[in-house]
Amino acid sequence: MSLADLTFDRWRALDRDAAHRLACEAARSVGGRLVEFGGTPRPGGVVHRAVIERGGELFALIPGGEVAVGFDLERWRPLPEQLDSYRTQSLAGGFGFDDDLVAHLARCLTPRRTATVPTVLMAVEPRELPEEAESVRDFLTERGLRLPAPDEWEHACGAGAKTLFRWGSACPLDRAPYGEHDDPGGHRRRPNAFGLRIARDVYESELTSDPGSVYGGDGGEAVCGGYGDFVAWLPLATANRNPGMAEFLNGPEGEDMGDECGLRPVLDLG
């Protein structure tokens, strides 16, 4: 199999040696080197993890093809503690949220759907736009890079997971979703199945090619606003495009705030 034929489904079906050969081929194709290789068992097969160093920056191999993204709210049932937090904290706080938690999430999460995305390399860490850069597009284009599309970002973050968060359905409501605070398992701060450090801190908002879709964080709005423990974690949900954050950034008050959002460069293969 060549890189041109690589899809997420085929990637999961490969044995370790075959996946390693393709990862090395991907590294050679961009003048880089494979620096990390592993795997995470998932339904449907192992999600191999390949991290490539190129020009001093780390990229993860993200196989594409036809993939499922978004979140299926019709099949979702909140955990008792999540529902209790929403009712006793978020609704009781008088923030004007919908009485129905599912309806509230429907305003924030993209629906479950099928998308076709390319196989790419994506930066392991988001980077900031340098002060001297005139625009995000120019800064990335000059380096042969681009922003991820929303479907690409969601696929890269979830790595095939159907759960609300990339690590599962639960979130530790007794801990803050930012900084060094963490849950006992350390899931929030750990790299995801592809090796990306992503959706880990609500203050780390990330831009995509769609100005109306900002992922990974809400700039700390829910935390600082005291919206409730569960709502504070929701910006880290894989399918949460943070429409409020996007609206702010595209409005007059947020005109100069876009530079403070993270950029997760994408390097196309082939």
C-alpha cells in the first residue's frame, strides 16, 4: 500500500510492521524523520501513532478517507453527575441556558456525519502567530502549511472515538479543565491516539479554515463566568465548535484577539 491509498480504516487494519513502513515513507516524503511510533487499541483495530520531526517541528500522521465526525446527541445520555451539575449550577445560575441539556449541546456541537478528508501531517502542538506576521494565511502559506478544515480538526482530535470527549464520556467535575489540573488518569494532558496534544485546556482555542468554527477551547469564558462544572468542560468536547467564541472573534470586540488563538498547521502529503 502507498500513502496515496492510505485511509483511516486501512491504517487501523495494518499490522505494526506495515504501519511502520508507511510512517517511514511519510517521513521521507517531507524530508523528515520518524521519531515516535506506537499504537492504541480501539474498536475497529489499532490506531497506530506516528510522530514525524520536520524542520524542528513535530507532526503526527493523520490518515483520512471517509470518516465519521461530529457527535450523535440522539444516542447520548448524560452521566448523573453531569446532569446534576447542569441543573443545580448552570440553570440555577440564571445564564439563560436551555432547560434541556441536550438542546443546549445541540447549539454547540456539530452533528454526527460522514466526511471525506485527506491524509495529512498535523502539528502535534498548536503554535502562536508571530507578532511580525501580517496574516495567518500568509504566515502558513509561506511555509507550505495551512489551517485544518473543521472536519479535519474533529477527525484528528477524536481519532475515531464516538464519545463526547476524545478520551471518553466522563470528565472530572472536581477539577478545572485548564493548566496543570488533571483527572486521576491524566487523560486531558496526555496526547491523543494520533499523538496530538489537543483539546486539553479551555484557554487554548484553535482556529480552523472556517472562521465560524473555533475548536479546543472557549478562551476560558465558561470557567471565568461560573457557568457550572460540566459546562466548563464542554469546550473540550471533540465536536464543540465553540460558536460563541467564533462570534466574538469575528465581531468588533474580538478583532484583535484572533492572534491569541492557536494555529495547528497542516502539511499536505503528495
